[in-house]
Amino acid sequence: QVQLVESGGGSVQPGESLTLSCVASGIIFSIYSMGWYRHAPGKQRELVATIGSFHTPNYADAVKGRFTISRDNHKNTVYLQMNSLKHDETAVYYCVAGSGLLRPPAIASWGQGTQLTVPA
């Protein structure tokens, strides 16, 4: 059974940084593409970043230059380092596992989500 467990969410001030982590179990982690989605109140779910099995990252335009996705295959963990956070990035952040660029239906599993709050 695939399980993705996120951690690291919280409340930070605008301009600050935070790193999210996601530990995977029940999969051969190294062969999966991993990524992060976010869902803000009143908005559509948004793909934030992905990293392939060969560690190739891709980012949404809104986060390029500020967010960094990385993975540690020895720890079955994917990270999302977020810098210069903005109020409108307040959302629940979800870890996903799947293939390719992680667009449905290529997503095999979702985490339970972790809340990031950036006050106005």
C-alpha cells in the first residue's frame, strides 16, 4: 500500500522560507516521479513542482526561482524548499507520486496534505 506522509507545514511571514518533506512507503521510490500540488481556498488545485526519477525538476511559472524540489532516494523522501513566500501561497500542499509530469491520470498516490499559511 502506497503511503505519502507530508510534514513541515506551518505559518510563516511573507518573505520567509519553509521546507516541506514527504516520506514515501510502499513503492519503489527511485523509479517514481514525485511532486507537489497545492490547493488554496477558492482556487483550483495547482501543480507546483515535479522531480523525475532522474532528478529532473520542473516548476510552475509562479514559483520558478523561489522554490526548489529535491529528492533523496536513500531516504524515500522528496522536499520542497520555498523561499520568499507570499500571502497568496497560503494553501494545503500535497505530495504526489506517479509518472511523467504528474498530470492526471499519471498520479498514483496523494498524501494527506500539509497546511502552509502566509498571513497578509
